[in-house]
Amino acid sequence: MNFIKAKCKVLHLGHENPQYQYRLRDEWIESSPVEKDLMSTIVVDKKFDISQQCALAAQKPSCILHCIKRIMGSRLREVILPLYSALVRPLLEYCIKLWGFQHRKDMDLLE
């Protein structure tokens, strides 16, 4: 398997990590403080702080909820609730049990 060197980055984890420089053949690999997993929407930084992940997780459902409110002529509970349950709520509940909130502001953002 060939690596695309321009897309490779090093994420240094841990407090006592000496942060060595790495290279693939003749090119040095760039170091990055935050990286997003390619297969999911999980964002990891070197301190394992999930604040950025919570902000990203709240952004998309907020946009969808805004679109629902803007497009729907009716504000009746019987109309909005099924749309919210089908489109917004699953995005907020995805992997939420694994996050283990570190900050109160992250919990408030998602609520």
C-alpha cells in the first residue's frame, strides 16, 4: 500500500512525549496538534480534549433544526417533533456515551 505523503501527519500524544520528527523515505512528516479520523467524525487532539468535538457535533444538528423551523409553515408540536426525532436527535446521540464530558460547557452546548 502506498502512502500519500502530503496527507500523512504525526499527532504527538501524552505529556512526556519527546515529539520526535518522523519521515517517509526522504520527506519529513508534518506534525499536527489536532486530527480528524478519516472514517468517522471523531476529532482528536494531543490533550484528548473533546471541546472541539462537541462543538462540531452540535453544529450540524443546529443547522438542520434551523432549516426545519425555516421551511415548515407550521410550528405545531405534532409536525416538528417527528422531524426532530428523525433528523436531529440521532446526530446528537451518536457516540455520546463514549465521550465522558470533561467540561460543563460541552454538556450545555449539546443540550
